[in-house]
Amino acid sequence: MKSIKVGAIIASISIMMGAFGAHLLKDKLSEKALALYETGVRYQLYHAFALIIVGILYQLNPNKQLKTAATLFLLGILFFSGSLYVLSYKVNNNIEGLKWVGPITPLGGLCFIIGWIMVAFSSNLKKK
């Protein structure tokens, strides 16, 4: 399982995106759009760390629940944070289209929630 490596790469991207937002987008985005963008960055970073944690836990006790959690965290980053990045662009530029983006955000949140539940369930499994 490559969660540690993937998590570290996603964390570095989060830091770059946060710096980009703080230095280059701060004066270009509306307050509402910037808040959406910052929420996307924050949850991306949280779940990059979650991927690293899952990778460490998997090395200690490999199991299917941890693999599932890693997949759900990746999907959550894509759907939750990714949709917030698109929504920040949409809100800032008053774009009427892209109605499909809004409903994707809660799907990403659901992936995060279920991923954390999988981590909790994995702690009850004995090492083989």
C-alpha cells in the first residue's frame, strides 16, 4: 500500500495550493470564494495526513478496512476538495453552469466519514 507516499505528495500539493491562495488569489477572489477555496485546501491537508496515518497503521496491521479507508480518503479529497475548488471559481466568476458540482461536495464528505469509520473498524482486527 502506497498511502504514505501518496499522502505526502498530496500534503505538499496542499501546502502549495494554500500558499497560492494566500499570496495570489487573496486579492482576486471574493470573500465567499476564498472561504470555499481555503476549506478545500484545509480538508485536503487533513486527509493527506490521514493517508499517511493509514499507511503507517497498514504496515503494523495490514487489513482490508485500511485499504478501503485509503481509497475513500482519496475519493473524498477528489470530490470534496476538488468540488470546492471548482465552486470557488464558479462563485467568484458568477458562472451559471456547473450545477453538478454542488452535489459532489457532500459525496466527498461522506467518503471522509466512511473512511474514518473504516479506520475505527480496523483497530478491532487482530494482526495476522
